Amino acid sequence: MVQLHVKRGDESQFLFTTTVDVPVEELTKQVTAVYNGRLKVDRICSEMEELAEHGVTLPLNMQGLTDEQITELKLRDDWAVKCVPSGGAEFKKDEIGRRNGHAPNEKMKQVLQKTIEEAKSLISKKQVQANVCVTLEMVKEALDQLRGAVMIVYPMGLPPHDPIRLEFEDREDLSGTQAALQLIADSEAQLWWAAKELHRGKKLTEYVGKNEKTKIIVKIQKRGQGAPAREPVISPEDQKQMMMYYCRREEELKKLQKADDDSYLDSEWADRHSLKKQFQGLGDIKWGPR
């Protein structure tokens, strides 16, 4: 199997396995699906952390308002009564006024937090260092774990306007957000290797040959952004090790140079005949012209 080390810019994303005979069209779709799926998991985890701390989101017309403004405008959150977490709620006010403050109890909070950690580790960038390849099935498994944890804590379901529910139902609206800039639409995705675009009308074997044990670094980006920067000849870690080696070497050379310095022999204290000259009264005698 060919192993792809997928990067976005200079940042590692995940490892992906495929075959040399795969069409680039299909490969691009698969890599893009995993890339966008990992972003979805990260977004849901971020929202679930807030869910565990401050409960479900308020209706859009109540978010960001103070208690006084809500009272003055006679607004009411009907979902606060419907969406009560299992085991009861503990009030923890959301200072930014986005969530209703009816947080799950400590036991249910731990259920959410533990699931978040497990889902994150499943699709983490650290899997690259562990040489673990991420698949679309692993992304779906992480999403299923998160969905299951939410159902345990909120068996009645989340409000229809809650971003977690919108994410699970693929109805999220990311327009105008930073998250939207990270996403890459399937039709806009490009894969690059060795400063060459992998064109969709070809097969991977036309670029990397027929060796199934090939390992390559592939960069994913949006169409129209031009060729990504080339990979450095040496990795940042190797460069760091080289710098440390030459610094140590320079220090060692300085010590050796200092150890070979024999100018101290001209000092008076180094003269082995100094005591004899003192007894003979010859200590202040200078030989040679003045």
C-alpha cells in the first residue's frame, strides 16, 4: 500500500493509505473527505466542551443579551424545560450569554469530556508520529462516539438551533467564520506532490510508479492557490539537531584551544628556577637590551 503523508501548508494532518492504481479523482475525494471530517470532529468537540460547562445554546434571538434585556423584551427559552440533562442540571452561568447555563451534573459532564478526549485522539495529528493511518471509517467512528455521548446526557435531543445538532445533521452554517476558511470543497480540492499537481484525469501510478511500498508527502489545498511551497531538504527537527551538534563542537574546540595555550610558561610563577634566583639575588636581573 502507498502511504501518503497529507499536509496543509507546512503542517502535518494525517497519514492515508491507498494503492498506486487508484484514480487521482477518487483519491482526491477520499483525502478531502477525511480532511473535512477531522475538522467536523474538532468543531463538535469544541462545542461539546461548552455544552458540558454551560448547557445547550439559547435561541438565536436571546444570545448575547443580558438578563435585564431578556426580561424587558419578554423573551422566553422554551427549550430550557425540554432539554434537561440526565440526572438534573447544575446552574453555571455563561458569561458571554450564548448558552442557558443549565449544565449537566458532574457525572454526565465526565461522560462528555471522556468521549471528547477519545474522539480527538482517534483523529489526532499525533497519529502521524505514531505511524497510524487515519481512514474515513475512523472519522465516522469518532462522530458516532460523540453522537452517542450527547444522546446519553440529552436523551430527548438537543434544540434544533444548537450547533452540535446542526453538525450531526450536516446542516451547519459556517459562512463568515474561521472554520469556513479551513474547509476545502471536493470540487476545489487539489493534491500536490513534489511541486506537481496530481491531475484528476490520471492515476497515481503515473506519478509515483508501480512500487506499492512508496511513501510520499502530499499537500492538499484549494484550487487557484498555486503550487505550495516545496518541502525543506531537511526537517526542522534534523536542522535543530545539526545546530545543536555544531554548537557543541564549537564549544569543544574552544576548550581544546584553551588547553593547548602555553603562554602561561612566560609567567614568573611558572619559572622552575624562580626560587633559586631569589636565594642568589638574581630575581630582578633582566637579560637583553632595555
